[in-house]
Amino acid sequence: MSDLFTHQRERVLSRIAPLADRLRPRTLEEFVGQEAILGPGRLLRRAIRADRVGNLILHGPPGVGKTTLARIIAGTTRAHFSSLNAVLAGVKDLRSEVEAAQRRLGEHGLRSLLFIDEVHRFNSAQQDALLPWVENGTVTLIGATTENPFFEVNKALVSRSRLFRLQPLETEDLRQLLERALADGERGYGTRSVVLSSEAAAHLLDVAGGDARSLLNALELAVETTEPDGNGAIRIDLAIAEESIQQRAVLYDKQGDAHFDTISAFIKSLRGSDADAALFWLARMVEAGENPRFIFRRMLIAAGEDVGLADPQAIVVVEACAAAFERVGLPEGLYPLAQAALYLAGAEKSNSVLGFFDALKSVRTAAKQTVPSPLRDASRDGQAFGDGVGYRYPHAYAEHWVAQTYLPAVLQGQVFWQPGGLGWEGALKGRLQQRRAAQLAATAETMAETGTMALEPLSSSPDDPQLERWLQRQAAAEGERLDLLRQRFWQGARWQRHDRVLVLEARSLLWALDPLEATPEGGLVITVAHPSEKERLQAHLQLLDALRQPQLCVVPPEHPEALAAQLGATERFEWVAARQPFQGLGATGLRRWAETLTALASDNAQLRLLFSVPLIGPAESLLAVLGAPGRPGAEPTDTHQRLEACLPLERQWLQDASASAQAVMLGQLEALGWQVAEEGWQEPLQLALTPALVERWFGAEASYRRVLGQAFGVSEIAALQECFEANRNASLPQRLDHGLLIARWPGEAAIKKAPTKRG
């Protein structure tokens, strides 16, 4: 019977619940926004689908999806899910949940997820009571908070949890929710005729400020309080929308007494530098019995508003005169009163401090005002989220100044203070303009390098010493030379923790180590050419946690479409990398790869392709080791003759190789709209003549063997191979020519907006 009543109660609540609650997404597919941490292929999405969610703390402003995400996890997990609200729950409730979790674990082997909303509201004792059970795995914690967990949550809990910072929703995300509310017949207003004007919709989206709950509450208020017209339609225009959702007023004391005619005349006389008129209106106010303290307050305002930084001493003089008046009183206090008025009337004038009100207007209207990551306080969460990283200490530079920006990203280049040309600020004006230009140049340089403003980290993870040791072993296994080449390859890469990375044609894990470490909440996809290579790499990856293991895809180089077929339709990558890719492919194959990678690239994605070409062929390198044939005047040996006969073929082969894949790929990428830069350098090295190296040159499928086959028969090639085998373990000189393509994909929208080149 209780189940019947419970079911009936839930049905009633579903009908009377607020619109924002009724429309709360139930699945990941319905969830809107937070693509950076929850988009296709991201770690958090994979963890939810795999039911491998560990301790999480979700923090961000109201209405961005923290509680909704927790409910989605509840709907997908096989563990028992329970929730508490920290505002209402106490230590007794926590103990009850822990005891129930212990019973489930002991009797049924069932895990328990505990969701705590507003977790920052728990006091220190309550958080300490929870810690041991989170630590030993009795419960898995999912916390939600609007506050910075590094300030408001137990440090031990934070260190054992993966943190995700949710951002205010974008306008397009809110628009999607608005359209869903109007169209959904079960949970929204799809069964009612609601007509929302474009102006009303724009106002709701703008004022909601990234808060989905605020948007839906305003829509609900507008619909439920508007009477249908004669046709039964509920029409929401701009006026109704403005009544339904209003910007919070920012109070500012305008000193209403300043509107009295006499004080207005006095202030305008000071502003106009008319000392005689100022004294007249001052005398009239004193004679009429005006309180001198009120007059001093008005002069202090004028010192800031009308004199300002043309004479920074003005406000000091007025304040000193006011203090003198308080000490001596009337009638002698009229002397400092008059002195203050005369100083203001005679001072140079500037109203540049009114730039503050331009800044205040931007505060009220700017869509995003997040403090840039380098300017944040790094004392608590700097290591986890990178707050404070990148800040340059001005006192460490010449003239105690360095060109870096301090405004939010959306306000870069905005000018609020325009100094006048007189007095103190006039002397400062030229230097200020130079520094503003240097700041803009620094911002433009960052944009040119990354294609966008620097993004802030949105998540953090507990330290993983096992992963660190694994990465070090993998790097050491490849040798010092290749490790240095790896560092050169990734030099200057600016990773985001949630980036998705694609590594092509990997023959080892070396080129994937950096992104594997730097993108723990993103994801890594590695392609290999053959199933045997996949098995070999999987063996190396077994020590990693399943969620951290890269996805391995078998993609033959001649079939790029096989890659897209193995990935999700919406999967996109911020980074694509490869060393020695696309070997043996012609122009058509390279074009198909360029098109495939473009389709898989997210906006501002980076592509790094390293092409390494030997400048010395096998025969020439062995000749360098063998040296001159015997004593002077002696005939060359058979070995020398065979090797020298190879030189024209292999030199042409190397020349063709150096001008093929890299140059063609560069042209294909530029034709598609990529912004491409090239780096090149040479590397001398010594090659040990091992059986594996001989097989690489003379094996049945070896490209070098095919080159020799253009002029030599099978027996001649076999004899040449014997020459190399006879000098096994020799150290062959080599010189590699490295070419690195670094490209950025600006995105389809940017390509379409770019001006068309006309001949």
C-alpha cells in the first residue's frame, strides 16, 4: 500500500513541480552544455557509460547542471545511489548512510554512491566523519557545490576526488533548452500554444546569464501569468519577458541632495574653474544655514569627479580642510571651507576617473567575467587547476612592468580610462599608451600561437605515482636519442586536461606519452597499421587503469576512412600527431588523409607531423666505414664496386623521398584552410648494423630493395646483402633531415568568414 501512495505522490509531484525540475535531463544524450568535460570521448562521459565513476566533486555557479549530472549518474550506475542535502543532513544521517553501505557491501557485494548536494555546507566535523569511509571505499562520493572546493571542502576529500569545474551555459545551449521547453508535450509546454517573440527570447537568454534554472523559471512565470488571447495562444512579448526576468540592480548612492539648485550651481562653478562664482554660491549656502559637512562631502566628490588625476592632491587638500573644520568649528572653520573651494576652482581639471562607470557598465552587461587563470589566487588550488600559472611578477622586470593582460578574455583591448593632457596624468599619458599597445601585441601573439585565448583547466585529478613510473619506463625504453626527439616534437604544446588527442601510425607509445600524461580527463586514440602492432601495444598498456588506456584502432594507411568508421560520428580532436606517417602513399592518398583529419578536427585543433628523411643511403654509409680500397693504386674490391654501383640509385631515391610526403601534405592542408608552419633541423647519428636493420633494407617488402630492383637482379641484390651481413655490428654514419609541420585548423565558421582571394 505504501508503494501505491508513493507512486501517487510522485505522479502528483511530477505535475506540480517547477518547469526547471520537470525538464531536468534524464540521460547523457539530453544533457546540454559542458562539452569541454562531458563531450564525446571525454573521460567523464566514458566513466559514466562504463559505470566507473570514482569520487567526484562538481563545482560551478547555479543552474549549470551539477545536480542533473549526479542524477544521470544515478540512472546509469549499477551501484546503489543515495543522496543527502548538506543543508538538512547531519552527522547522524551520514552514519546511517555509511552503515547501510557497509551492509550492502558485506551482504551483496554492492557498491554505494553517495551524492551530497551543497557539500560545502557541511562543517568540518561532518566532513571529517565522512572522510574515512570515502578513503576505504565504503562509499563513493559525488559532491556538488557552488563554492571553490579548495576553500570550502576538507583538503583530504579534495585530494581523493576528481574535480570538475562546470561553466555557465553558452547562449546556444540555453536556446536549445528554451526550444525544448516550448516543444516538449510531456514535461514542457508542447501541448499549449505559446508564442515567444524573438525579442523576448533574446532578452531571456541574455539576462539568464548562463543559468538554465533562471531561464526556465522566467519562462514558466511568463507563461503561467499571461492570459491566452482570443485564439487560445499565450503570446510572450518583450515587455512580459522583462517583467519575468530582471537584472539585479546595482545600488549606487547618487547623493540626491545634490539636486538642490544652490549646490548644483556651486559644483558647476568649481567644475568651470570660476573662483568668484564658487565663493558667491558658497556664501549663499552658509548664510542660508546649510550644514558645512554636507558642502565638504560635495567638494570631496568634486575633487574626484572633476579634478581627479590632473591634480591628485586636490582630494588630500579637501580632506585636510574638512578635518581642520571639525577641529576649530564655526565661525573660524569658514577659512578651511573657503580654502577648499578656492583650491578646487583653481586646480587643473580632468574627469578621466569617470572611466570607472564605463567599467561598471561592462560589469553589468558583459557575458563572461571570469577571472583569468593567471590572475587567480594559487594558494589553494593552483596545483590542481593551474590557477596562478603563467602570471609574470612585474617587479622581476625592467621598470617593474611586463606586457601581460589583466582583463577577462571577452574584454581584451577594452579601454576605460582615457587620461587628460593636463597636470599629473598628462605627463603619464604617453607612457600609458605605449604600454597598452604592448599589452595588445602580447595578446595578439598568444592568439596567433593558439588560435584562441588561453583556456582554463576545468578539472583536476589525484596524483597517480604508478602512472608517473609507467611513463618514465616507457620513455626510457626508447632510448635517450628518441626521447630528446619526442621533447622537440612536443615543444611549446599547450595542453588542456580535457583535450582529445589522435596519434597516427604509432609503432611505439613514445609519441603518445606526453598527451597521455597531460590530458587525463580527455582521451587518446592511437592508430596502428596492423593487428599485430595493436596486440604489442596493448601488452604495454595493461598496467594502466582501464579508463586511462588509449583506444587502439587498426587503420591501414591506405584506408583513412577506416578511422572514421571506428569513431563516434560526433568525435572530434584538439590534437593530431604522427611521426613518419603516410609512407608510400601518393598524392591521392595524402589528400584523402588531409580530408579525413579535417573532418575529425575541432575548432582550433593542432596538427603535428614529423617527417624524417635520411641524407645518406645504406651503401654510402657502409662505404664511409670501409674507407679507401687497400693500398694506393690497388684495384677496388668487389664489395667497393657493388656498393658504388648503388650510389646513383639510392641518391635519387633519397632525393625523391625528401620532396614527397611532407611537401604534398603541406599543400593539401593549406588548400583545405589549415594554417601551416614548418620547422626543420638536421641530426647526425650512428646506426648499428644489426640483422634487424639489414632486414629492414633487404626484406621482401622493403622499399630499398625495390629501388635496387630497378637496376639489379635477384642474385646481385643477394650478393649486396651479404656485403652488409659481413660487416655486422659496424657503426654506420647517418644524418637525418627532420621536417615538422605544425598546423592549426581555424574551423568551418572561420574559413567561411575569411575573405576570398581574387586573382
